[in-house]
Amino acid sequence: MPDHIHLLVELGSQIAISELVREIKRGSSLWIKQSGKFPHFRSWEREYAAFSASFHDKETIRQYIIHQQEHHQRQSFDDELQQCLKDCGLQLYPSN
């Protein structure tokens, strides 16, 4: 997707999500800039979202990621994120 990525990661309790994301962003930024494959890339955004899931949902999530381009033709990333947050009892953008 041009504006976001999904990662499915099995993460042990000894690793903080913020540390993992920082290292992914740092390493991938270096590679992206050195490779020259993405000449318009400047940097990652500061924000990210992380959700936990049951191990039993792993294959469903993997299939979602594989087919996310098709999914986002039906539902925008912003709408999807809003719905995920709402399902968790959270809100990204304040209501008017």
C-alpha cells in the first residue's frame, strides 16, 4: 500500500513494541534510502498502531495482509483504523 504497511509479528514479552517499531523504522529507512528504489521516501511517520491478537487468528491475519490491497478498495485505511479503535473502545479523531 502506498501509505501504510501491515506486519504480523510474534513478539516475546521481553521486547517492547516501541523498541521493535523503532528498530524496524531505523533499519528500513537506511535500506530504503541506500537502495534508491523509493526515491520519494523521506522518512516514516512518528505514529504507528499496534494490535495484539490470538495465536489462533494468525492465519486469518496473514491472509488479510496478503489481500490488503483488495480490502482497501472496499474500505479506506482511515475508516478501517477508526473501526478498529472503536471496536477497542478508543477514538483517534474527536467527534464534532
